[in-house]
Amino acid sequence: MQKPPHSSRTVNLEGAARAAIAGGAPLALLIALGLPQYAAFAMFAGFTAVFGQTEPYRQRAVTTGVAGALQTLCMSAGIGVGLVGSPLWLQAVGLVVVLVVAIGTLSALRAVPAQPIFPVFAFVVSALVPLRPSDLPLVAAIILGSVVWAWLVAMSGAVVRRVGHPRAPHAFRPLGDRKHRDLAVLRTAALWETVALNVVGALVAGAVAESVPGLGHPYWAVIAVVSILPALRQRHTVARAVQRLVGTVGGTVIAVGILLLEPGLWWIVVIAVVGQFFAEIFVARHYAVCLLFLTPLALAVSWLSLPEAPELLALDRIAQTTLGALVSVALLVVGRVIERRRGRALGATSTIRTV
């Protein structure tokens, strides 16, 4: 009986393993060297391997390389803002620039994930990690080394496939078709309406979150907005906002329970690797389940760079995510009203069901 040319399974075990290795190895090295305070930079660099996982390898090399450069630039911008004291107005200006560049770049690449959550996350947290000018050479080495490592891990499948496919073709999932890319998308009204939607949502959520007394971490409201609003060419429903909220609450409860146990540094590495692996497994299947793994990963690794009481961390995370979700839903509803009145699509809100 002839074997099929590729595996029929849909679960991306290879991609999940590569993403976990890409982020976990640099984190483990920092722990071994006694440098856990720089863990966030390794995590953001490791997200480079998440991009372009289904693409043919020649195209993936470009996608992952550009994504790595984008993550590096966003971390560098955040570090620059942090070194001058992180004034609120400069954070806002930087956020707008990051959104414009990230949405334009990811849309032109037709990258998956297409939303600017990872570049924005990298910028806002990097702006808050306490650094001195003398730390910059080491931090630069960590970022660049981790990005290069993530790119190599992302591309390692090409070697494995070349060696293993002739022997066991049924063990490999088929790659996606080559994507047609055109910079003309940068001149379309739909792209700039998508940018405007994200900029308005991020600034409104950030401003409201900053003004609420007793709450910290306003950047989580911003991250919630950019992770819920649809990217160009995507179709979403308000159910994504609900999934974001449910998954974040559940993931936060898990993360706080873990942090209250005062885990050792190596347990944080285990949490990061397991969280990244299963987040990649579930991200295309159920967003809420994905966040049950991604939220503990993000909170635990960020906690290494910005340690604080887990209970306060949980309160801020849940409250700010709820705020961001409400802002996102409000923007989608307003966008649909405008779209219906003018009789044509409004950027990313086109074909979105809001009820």
C-alpha cells in the first residue's frame, strides 16, 4: 500500500516545538548566567520564530528575518524611551509609530500572525524594564543573539525536511502555497483605516487605563485592543473579544497560582517552554485555550524583569484586559455603523459581525 506524500494531521507539532525552543533556549542561558532580569528581551526575540510557520522555506526566511528586525527595532525604541524616563507623551508617540510600522510591515508580508501584538508588546514592556546606559551592550547582545537564534530555529525545518522527507514523507505536514506580496497594499485606504482603528483604540484604551485610580499596567489594555481588533484581510467577530477576556482571566488565575508558590528560576523556564508550545498548538483552534498557556508564559517571564506581588498583578491584568476588550468592541460597532452609512467597507471592520 502506497504511503501518502504528507501527513494528514493538522496539529502543527513541528512549529510549536520550534517556537518553544526559540524562546526557551535563550531564557535558559540567561538563567544559567545569572541574568534573569533580562528575560523579557529573550522572550520578545523568541517570538520571531512564530511568524511564517506555514510558508515555503525560501519565503519564510524573508518573513522571519523581517519579523526579527521588527522585534529588534521595537525593543530598541522601547529601551530608548525607558532611558529618558518613559514620559507618557513619548510612550504614546512611540506606540503610534510602532503601530504604523508594524501593521504596514505585517500587512505587506501577509504574515501570520498579522496583528501587531508582538511588536507592541515588545515596545511597551521594553520601555518599562529598568536599564542603565552601561547595560546597553549586554542587552543588545542578548536581543541580537536571541533573534538570530530564533531565525535559525525557524529555518531548521528546511534541513530536517530535506533529510527526512525522502525516508518518511508521511511524517511531514504539507507547507502552504507561496504568498503573493505587493507593496501596493501600503497605498490602500483599507490599510490606513486599519491603522487608524488600531491607533485610536490603543490611545483611548491607554488613556482611560492610565486615568483609573488604583490600577497599574495600562499597557495591558493597549495589548488587549491590538490583539482583538482584526488585521487587514481578516474576519473576526466580537466572540474574539469574549475569548480574549475568558482566556486571560483563566490564564491569569493559573499564573498567579504558580507565582504564589514562589517557583525557582528553572521552573519559570519550564513554564515558558510548555506555555509557548501549547499556545502554538491551540492558537488556530481556540483563542481562549491558547491564552490559558500564553498568559502564564507572558506574566511569569515578565515577572523576572519586573517583579511584583502576584495578587496585584492579577487584578491589573484582568481589569485592564476587560477595559481593552470593551474599547475594541465599541470601535467595531462604531465602525460598522460608519460602514453602513457610507455604503462601502471600512478597512478592517468590513465583513465583521458585531452581534
